[in-house]
Amino acid sequence: MAWFHLPLYRSFNYVSRRLSTRAKLSPLADAFNYHSLETKDEHLNKTTGLFGHPVLTSPHSFQSLVESTIGECHVLCDEATSQTRVRKIVQILDDLSDTLCRVADLSDCIRMLHPDEAYRYSALKACQSIGQLVEELNTNSKLYNASVRANSSSQVDKLIPDTHMDNVDKRVLDLFVADFELSGVQLQDPCRHEQFVRAASFALNYGAKFIEGCHSTVAFPSKYTTKSYSNSIELVHPLSDHPDPSIRLSTYHAYYAPVEGQEKCLEQLLSARHEMAQAAGFENYAKRATLYSLAETPENVDEFLQHVCKKLRPISTKVARKHLLPIIKNSYGKTKMHNLQTNCNTNLIWPSDLPYVVGVKRQALCSHVIFPRKTYRY
């Protein structure tokens, strides 16, 4: 789902005329992108915070939300490390995780989707604050040691509440301990802990900056403009579903053109992640990322991808030639390619064309399923 305002289709009549040749979004996407005009009056005057949260009524309110979350986490940490606690530690860790995720997920959603820049910026700062708090908790030796004691097979080391853990509790606690150890807390080295938290903070910031650059709008150059679109526009994505291949290609080139500073930002992100991994006792970030995954090792990931490519290449080639190339030739044949700087080979599927041809083919297949042809006997 994308939020955009492009003056490309001047009227609904144009859209209706082109439905037969334009790849459409799914009904689910349409339901999100177009709201009903029948809105009850009582909802218009009702003021609520974001997602119904009473605190989030302004951009500055994110700071209050973060501060209250930090306070809640400190209370839960004190409870988890207390020798007189009455709850199982797995319950406390679950509450701690839930407290963090509620704010992190909400802030990340607002950071990506809210139309107001002030809200997006405040949500970004909230994400960074919560992210740093997570890594500080992951390198909290007292919290880790309490979790390890509760996870011990020896009943002597456990507090009374932890002796009543069932198999599900034990499995969840195993996952928490494993997550702790991804941060190198078991190394019991304060210098490494500090290095890890610092590198994680840098990685979070560079990652957010890189993603922001990936989703930034791009000015559509006037030299690509056709007679139908006299004014310049801002792209939030390539117009991959447009029936005109020249529009698809030109917007693809414009959107994916190099962005100043992006490569440097990516290098800084990778460097910060590498520093994170080494501070936590891993050779590199890939080994840290795959340790508790289904793949288990980076080598297994590479082997799997190579095997999938080998198996799928002949199948995908056959499907492309039989089902997709005819759509490409039909699309290019109907349009004068006056905007293209080179003569495109219609025996190839270009990156700018792939979403369009797949969408058209999917639409054709779905129409046959929804409206099957019937044979009548007289």
C-alpha cells in the first residue's frame, strides 16, 4: 500500500477507459486506499490520539510516551532481579517485551506512514530511544544472570516462583536467554557491552536514515514528460502498472537513480553492524543474524539460494516466454516509443516492465476464476 498524490489520471473517465490494459491493485489494497464517503457526523467532532491512544495527540507526545515506557521497564527490571519476587521471571520478561514492542511497533508505523513530517520525526526519535533501551536491557548483566538462574536445571538456584514453570515457560525462557547472548552479555565485559550498545545505536540511526532515503520522493524530470502530463510530478514509486512502456521506463530510471549519500549511509550501517557482532563475540554480523534461525549459518543461506535459483531458472524462463512476453510485445506495439532513448528489445522483460506484465496476467487469470465461461446446452 502506498500513499501518493500524483496528478497523472485527470479524471475517473480516463481510469475507466484504461481498466482493460492497466494492472489494477487487489480489492484489499483498494479497500485501504479509498475510504467511504459516507461518514457519520458524530465521528467528525471526536478527538482521539493515534490508534486511540489518549496520550498521542501531538508530535511532542511521543517523548512522554517514551519516558513512561522507560519508567515501566525500570520497574519490571527491579522486579525481575529482586530476590523476593512472587512472579515467574518469564512472566516479567514477557511483560517487559510487550511494553517495549507496543511503543516500538506503533512508533515505527507512524514513522513510515504518517503524512505529517513533525509526527514522522517524533516517531523516529521514539524508535531510536526504544531501540537503544532494548540493547541496554540486553546487556544488563543482573537481568541476564537472573534469567540464567531461573533457567538452570538445578532447583537450588531457583526462586520459588520459577520452580513452577511448565514446558512452555521453559521454552520461552530459553528464547529470552538466547536473545540476551546475541548481545554478548554472557562475556561479562563492561567495555564490550558499552561498545555493543553504541554500535547498535549507530546501526539503528543509519538504518532509519537509509530507509528514509529509499522511500524519499523523486522529482520526475521534465525531459521525460509526455503531452498528457505537462506539469512535473513527484514520484513515491515507479509507475510500474502504467500501460505506456515509456512512462514505466522513464519513471523507473528517475526513481532508482543514485541518491546522494545513500551509498555512504549503507557503508556506515554495515560497518556498525559488523562492530556490533564483534563486540558480542561473533566473527561477523551474518553469523550473528543466522545463529538461531532456520538456516543456522550464512553458508546454508547461500547454498539454499543457489539451489533455488538453479531449480527455478528453467521453470521461470518457460513461464516468461509463454505467458509474459506476449503481454510485453502487445504493450510496446500499442505505444509509440518516442520517449525512449534506445529501441528496447521486446524479446526481453525489462525490470521496469515486470510488475506490469505480472499484474496484467494475474488480472486475466483472476477474471477467468471469478467469471468462468459457461457452456449452455439447448
